[in-house]
Amino acid sequence: MLKVNSVANLKTYQPYVNFKANNAENTQYTSYDSSLIQDDISKIQKEQKKQKLKNNIMLTLSALASIAIIGMCGMAMFGKGGGLGSYRSATEKEAVKLKAVDLKTIIERPKDSYSEEVQEFLKKLKGLLTRSDIEDKGGKRICQVELSGPGGTGKTDVAGVIAKKVNELYPGSEYYIPDLSMLSSSFLSGQNEQLLTEYTNNLAARADKLAADFKKDGKKRYVICFLDEYDKIAMEDFGLSRSNSNKTNGVLKTLINSLKAKDNVILLSATNHPEEIEGAVSSRMSQKVLVDFLSPKQTMTAIMEHYKKDAKERLISEDLLKQNDKLQQICDIISKKEHCMEYRKLFEEIMPTTLDNSPDGGTIELKHLVEAVTSQSIARNLRLTPEEISSLKQIVNI
């Protein structure tokens, strides 16, 4: 006979955590609280809402950025009054401003330390500037000068000396060196041509101002502009960006032509790679001067002249101040390394190291120069062989 229990007498099922399944007597029961699940669900929902809000914000910002880029491109292509110019960085805005170099800060190298071509050019510089009939006799005025040669041989030094000598003949002349690296930073935004054009206009305006002053007081003044490493913007480009290169070179030609038309402007340029300059740009340079590696004689002259200046404050051995066989032998070995013996290295590495090797308050001697040249870092830079290092040390008995 079946016995039916009352539903009211049934006990509610309580879930439990069984820590010891093999012992039923030790079974523990944990009461179930449905509010815990509800709290977890609420937390999850809140996190989902936050994440959704973040995603919406990111999508909105991306959309706004896209609209801004499209707007900038549209202004550059179709807008009036400057296109991308209003969005330039502070660096680019500063780059097109004229900043005159203080000619008093330029330190001249000894003339004999320059290549023969440079020495010849400096000799005829005064004649090129003062002879008014030079063009009538088929000559070319000094309007555009291209300085070419290996890196570190002193092209920037030569440009500075030219500017300084022009100012000595015509006091009040001004020397400017634009920052051509601005073009590299502006390449992707397509501002190369506009920046060059603005700089040209500023330079021309300054030349006109000096020309007006000349009419007032009768004192002629020159504007000298130096385009250092101008191959960066005048290089022949056979790659995918050739159209951009052609545009930039077109503006550079305009710069040269517009400044050439003014009789109080001298345009200097320097390049390590003259063979890569576009022909139409290079042909506009009226004077071309090679700034080459130092010969043994020029190296010796540079060293002696350098220490003559220091002789007022330091004790200098006669072997470093006058020509002698030992110094000549040292310079012969150093100058053989012309593929890496740069004027810059001579005075930025060798000379300072020589001073470091000499005793405080003591005499700077020829052996200190050899110690500097044969030191590990400089010997490596000059690629001196063990035999050459040994020969240098034997010259001064160290």
C-alpha cells in the first residue's frame, strides 16, 4: 500500500560543499543566498556599460580625427590663405624666420690649412666683390657659390670665413643659415615648397631693406645665405617620390633665380654629394669650390697655428710651433688616412686629447700629440695599423 506524504512536510533542499566525500558524518552544509548572484550580475552589467561607453568615446574621437584630417587636406587643396600653414608646428614657424648669425663668433682657420682651391677663391674674393666691370668682361659675379667635398673637411668653416670677409669689406652685411632639416620634418605634410617659398620671400625682403638703406647712406651691405647640406633638398630623385622632388627643386631654382636678380645677395651652398644634385639646380651656381682633405703640409700648418694660439696660456714645445722633421713624419702618416682624417676630427678629437695627456701646468710636447693619435679610440677612427702606431711612437721615442 502506497503512503502519500504531505507536501508541507517536505524539507527544502540545501546545496552543500562536501569537503570529505568519504565520510558522510562530516558532511558540511552551506546555505544558499540568492542575493550574492544578483550582486555579481549587477557588477558585470555596470562593467559592460563602462566598456561600451569607452568604445563609443574612442569611435567618436576616431571619427573626429578623420574629419579633421580630411578638412586639413581640403584646405590645403582648395582653401584660401595658407592651407596647411596654420597647422604648422612651432619649429616650422621658427624655421622660416630670419635669424642672423653673429659674425664675431666665427673663428677663422689658418689659410694654409685649406685646400688650394679654397685658398685661390679667398684670394680673388675681394676682386669678385669690388670689380663692377667683371660681368662686362664675360666673368661671373659671386652670387652663388657651391662648396663641395668630403664630410668634415670644413665647408661650413669656409662659408663662415666668406661671410666674415664680405662683412669686412661691407660692414653691416648679414649672414643667415636656414634650418634645412625643417624640410625633412615637413615632407609628409607636403609643406616643403611653401616653407622654402616663405623663406625666400623673407630673405628677398631683407635684401630690399638693405638696398633701400644703401640708397639713403651710400653704404652697401650684403645678405649672405648659406644652405648647408643642400643636397637633402636638391638631390636628383629617381624613386616613387620623384614628383615631390621635382616640386621642391622647382622652388629651389626659384630661390636661386630670385636672389640672383638682386645685386646685394650672395648664396652659398655645401654638399658632400655634388654628383647627386639635380643638374638644373647645380648649373645655377656661378662658382664651384672644392674643399678637400688636408695634405701633410696643411695638417702640419693647422697644428702649428692651433698651438700658437694656445702658447699665450700654456707652455708649448718648440716642436709643435715650428716646422721640423719629426712633426713632418707624424703628419705624413696621419694624412695617409685621408679617407677618415677630417679637419673636424683633428680639432674635435686629437687636439683636446693632446691637452688631456699633457701634465697640468707642464709643457705640451710632441709626444703628447702622438699619445693622443695612438690612443685606442682615435687610432680606431683613423684606422691606423699596428705598424703605423709603432712608427708614430718611434718618432718620439715612446
